[in-house]
Amino acid sequence: MHDKTIQLDKLTKDFGKLRAVDSLSIDVPTGSIFGFLGPNGAGKTTTLHMLLGLLEPTSGGGEVMGYDLRTDGDQIRACCGALLEHHGLYEALSAADNLEFYGRAFHLPDGERQKRIQELLEQIGLWERRKEAVGSWSKGMKQKLAIARAMLHKPGLILLDEPTAGLDVVSAVEVRKSLDDLAGQQGVTVFMTTHNMTEAEKLCDQVAVIRAGKLLAEGKPDELRRRSRKPSLEIAVHGMTADAMTLLQAHPLVASAERQDGHLRVDLSEDKDAAPLMSLLVGAGVQVSEVHRSVASLEDVYLELFKEEDNVR
């Protein structure tokens, strides 16, 4: 088995004068949940279509499950599951009948097909409702069933385009849990596009950030957070004075400091012990009751990458 399920090398797609994907090179480790992050129009869906062999690259290329995405589209689609813009369900049919239909389309043997349908519906909590027509279901339930449909034939890779877009908070949480459970128990590689940073932070083992078709960063969420901005402190204080603030802001460890609702927000210039800052504040007559060190969230990293890109332009 390859240790990389997807390998892209300078993958590029032009639509006339518009460059939708610009020299994209990424590797997706086998068995991981990989988040492909970017705003609407960043080139995420175009990349998905090239991965499935539905669009031919203008230049560059890559492999999916060991197959060339330029020449082996049929083989890629046969061994992948995909959930793109539409859920692909027949709303007049029951949940079980939907999976039965797709199981036959995938040529699953009768006994294996029935076992697989029950297994998936139980995992996503829909077995008791298997006989209901899906047209009456909520969007979140349909999305969970659509993910099960994409995994029905035990693909090694599942490609998802904004799997929780348009869902309410509860439904989105349920879909994320179903996806995490299915991926964990089935051992598949998941490649999902999203512009939801919270979702990516909770679900993804590795992420790539794309904007206007260009790769801005790639790595594990923790790695991206650590190599982003310097750590910061949230300090609960009493008796903060203007003189104390001036002393604090002048300290070489402090990149910036500001008061926020009775707290101090201090961005550090480097990742060092902040004890000297506490001593400075106490020495200036300030009472310090709590100190919390925080690092950038993935959303902070995302916004910072975009700001850096704007400054380069």
C-alpha cells in the first residue's frame, strides 16, 4: 500500500484567462483526514474534479490511489467514494432502498450488500429509520446518508466537497462525528474541502490552505498554529495604571499589549518564560489574579496567511 493516497505535482487548471488552480503540489497521507481549506472561489472544487478525472489539467499532474489522474479517471472513480455538490439520493426511496440501489450499481454481492447497508446505517445512527422515505428527512440526516452512500463499496479514498455546508450547528456536529467514526472504523483516507476553520481544526489530521488557486501552507493544524504568530497571554489584573502599561509595553518580551474588559492581552515577541512580566506588573503595584497562555487558532493562522499574501501582492 502506498503511504500517500494523493500526490499532486504542480497541478494547474486554466479556464480561458482565469487560472483556477495554480501549480498545486500536495501529498495526502494514507489513512488521514485531510482538510483542503480556502474561501469560495479558491479552486477547491476544481481540484476535486481533477482528482476524479472529471476535468483535465492544463499542466502538471498527479496520482490518486496509484492511478494517473490524467489517464486513469475510470479506475480512480471506481475505487473512490465522492460526495460533491449534490447528495445524490432518491428522495422517494427509503434510506435502505437508496443504499440497495447504489450497492447494486457497485456490483456488491447480495449477502455482502445487505450486511454492508446494515453496518453503515447502524454506525451513523439511522438503522431504525431505514424504511423511511428520505424526502422527509432533515438536511443533516440526508448528508449523513449520502456519506454512507459514498462509502458503501469500501473505497480506499472518499472525496467530500463542503460536507457540512448549509447545515445547522447540531446537524453539522452529527455529520462530523459520523465522518470521524466512519473514517476511523473503515480505515479510509478522507479528502474534504471546507472553509469552516473550526470544523477543520476538530476533524482533520492535516490541512492545506489555498487561495486564488495557490497553496499558502500545508501541515498538521498544530504545526501551522505553532509556526504562525508568537504566543500570547491573557492576564486578569486589578489596579492597572497607565504607568504600568507603559512599562509593560516597553519590555523586550512584549510585541504588543492592550486592555480588554478587565484583562490584559499581551502578544509576546518570542516564546519565552513570561515570569519577568509578572514581576514587572507586581512591582508596579498591579494585582495579578490569573494568567493564561494561548496559541493561535487555525482561524488565526488562516487570516494571518491571507494578510501576508495581501502584503506580498
